[in-house]
Amino acid sequence: MPLLLKQLAIRTGSIFIVKIMGLIGRISLIRLVGAEGIGLYQIAYSYYGLALMVIVGGFPTVLAILTAKDPAQGWFWFRRISLLLIGLGGVISYVTFLLSPQIAELLGNPDLHFAIRCIAPALFVVPLLSLLRGYLQGLERYSVIAFSELIEQAVRMGALVVIVILWLPQGSPIAVGGGILGTFLAALVSFLLLIFACRLVQQDSLDKVYPHQQRTDQNSMFSWILHTSLIISFTRLLVPLSDCIDAIIIPNRLQAAGFTASEATSIFGIITGMAMIVVYMPTIVTAALSHTLTMKIVSDWKEGQVAKFYERTRCALELGWVWGCTSGILIFTYSKYISWYIFGTYEASEAIRYLAAVPLLVGLRELTTSMLWAQERKKVPLVGLIVGICIAIPIQYFLVVVPGFSYAGPSAGILCLELVTVSWNIGALKLSRVGIRLKPLIFDMILLLILMLAVTLGMNSPMTYHISNIFQLALGITLYSGGAGLYIFWRSRSMNDVLFQSK
């Protein structure tokens, strides 16, 4: 099996298991605290994501690229960047703990102050864990990273469910805050395991010192690391910043539309805590492809192998397109059943249907962003995200208050952000140079729609009247997934030699 294919399988498998564990934990949380509780959880996590990105920035990605070129140099800078993150994380963690009531007020819900306070310890540990994983990514130690992610998610979900059950009698806000403590415990356990694993997987590299590095060279390299990290962090910062803005705007605008604070928080929880979980699940495949392909295309571009770079780019985008269309059509068709059988309610079905295009758009955004970063064009995704956010925020602000648009308004803003961003990235990559073929992509979409139509008609035929609803659903999903899977396999055969060849 080619090396990249093994790496892709490891990343896809680990991310899939992590997502499944996260889904189980999130479902348990929803069933314990309800839509309003998951709304509080999502609002608190929007602040966590923003604060974490402010601390971490783009350091893990820069360190991965640096380590891929020179492991000894990567270890040298890992130790120094760690000191920076310890100081920055410690300050922000302390400020978060101290000002938790004010932060909760800023987020529009005073009940969040305990949850915000419980986030503080994680802001000290998680940045160091992310940086260490960036170093190991540069060494292409994907199995070690995968193992640590599995341990982290298992501890986090287990602690979340146990603490929520124990603290639920004290009320949902306290229970949700206690559940967030699982993030700190899981990150601490995973970090300690990775520190131990590092001594085993790359002993020689860890013991080396960056050879004969002059102080001027160190200063010059640090300036490059800081500059590159800032550009990447600005790009990545915009997504959690957008999430945080959504957490403020959507509930407030829903209240302006006539909903109570509790109802507004519940609707926000249904969109971000239920529907978004479902539609983001298929992106594990494109995320794994982007993660494992990044080091390869960086090497192609650095070594001047432009033709190979664009070949891999084209194949990855076409594969992302087919996968995104396949999963999006499935989610749109079975949104009602997905909502009921996963969350025990039909409330999320409308939002899931509106957001069915997310797997396609997010997958393409992740792939195109990695390709632009590999070309050292890190400002392009940043500008695209800024434009997308500037368009999405007004759409949400005005549509949410329109009668009947309580789910459609936020969904329109989310889709607009993703569509503008991916369009901007693809335009910057230039389709003519990438060599994307539009006719096969249109054929992909038509064929998958016909396949779903045939399956739907077959499941509604008189021959299936005597079959139970659950069996009909399982049979329909199996037939569509099997047919689409065979088509994806056939489409990817010609891409194997391009995507999975070694350097």
C-alpha cells in the first residue's frame, strides 16, 4: 500500500472514530440538558474557540512545515515556541477565569459565567497539545497523532457525560460548565502521553540541537515564523470569530423576532449543536485528505515540481467534489430520519436540510486553503474569509427576524460564508492552471441525483409497503451509499497514481 494511502487511511479512521465518539457524547448531552442546554454549551464553546485561536495562532502549521524540512530545526523551535504559548496561555486563562461574569454578559447570557470559568484551565493546556501535534505532523507520525486524538476524545466525552449527570440537579448552566471541564482533563492526559511517545518515535531528532545557528539567523527565522503564523492565525481566527459573532447575533435577533431568551437559545442550540454536527460529519474524509496531502504538495511546490503540484490539486478537488455531492444529497434526502434517530426529535430536520451543502463547501474550502498555503499565498484565504464574513453577518442580521426564517436565516449566513470563501480560493488557484474539468463534475452531480431518485422511488414502491420504516430507511441508505461508493471507487482509480505516489 502506498505511504500516502496508509497515512490517509490512518487519519480518516482516527478522525471518524473521534467524530463518532464526539457525536455519541453530544447526543448524550442533548438528551440530558435539552436544546437550551446544548445552546448554552455552543455559546460557551464559541468563546473557547476564539480564545484558543488567539493563543495558538498558526504556530502548529508553521512548525509542521519547518519540521518537515528539518526535524532538528523543528525540535529547536518547538521548545522556544512552547515557552511563548505557556506565557500567553497562562495570561489569557487567568483573565478568562477572573472576568468570567463580564464575558458571559458580553455573550448575552449571564448564566454562562460558570461555563466560561470552567473553560479557563483548557486554555493553558490545549495550545501546548496543538503545538506538539504540529511537530509530530512534520515528522509524519500520523499514527501517534491519531492515538492521542482517540485518547483525548474518549476522556473528554467520558468526563463530560459523567460530570453532567452528577451536576445536573444543580441546573443546566452548572452541569454544562462542569462538562466543559472534560476538555481540560482530556487535553492534559493526551499531552502527557504525547510527551512520552516523543521520546520513543524520534529519539535522535529530539536529542539534536539546531546546528551552529547564529543569533542573527535565529532572529531572522523567528521573524519568519512569527510573520507566517500571524497570517495563518488571522485566517483561522476568522472562523471562530464568526462563530462567536453568530453566538451573539442569532439569539439576540431571535429575541427581537419575538422569541423568549430560552426559545432563542434552544433554536441556536438546534442549529449549531445538532444540525452542524450532522452536516460536518462527512468532512472528516476531506479533512484527512487535506491533512495528509499538505506535506506532499508543499514539497512539490518547494522543489519546483509545478506539474505534479497541479495534478495532485486537480485530483484532490475532484475527489472532494464527488464526496461532497454524495454526502450532501444523502443528508438532504434523509434529514428528517437523521434528526429523529440521532437526537430523538424532528426539530433539527429543517436546519439539516438547509445546511446539506456544507460537506461540499467546507471540504473544498479546506482543500483549497491547504493548496494556497503550500504556494505561500496565505493572504488569499484570509481575504476570502473576510469578504465572506462581511457578507454573511448582514444576511443573518436581517433574515433571522423575518417571520418563518428562524432556521433559514442563520443557515443562509453559514452557507454564504462558505460559498464566498471557497469561490474566492478557487478563483485564486485559477481553474485553467489546475486543469479542473467541468463536464465530469456536472456528470457526477447528475448521476448521483439520478441514483438517489431511483432509490427513493424504489423505497416508495408498493413492493416495500409491508417492510417496516426502519428497515426501509436502512435499505435505502445502504443502496444509495453502495452505488455511490462504487462510483467514487471507479472515479478515484485514475487518481491513485497521482495522489498516492511518494515524493
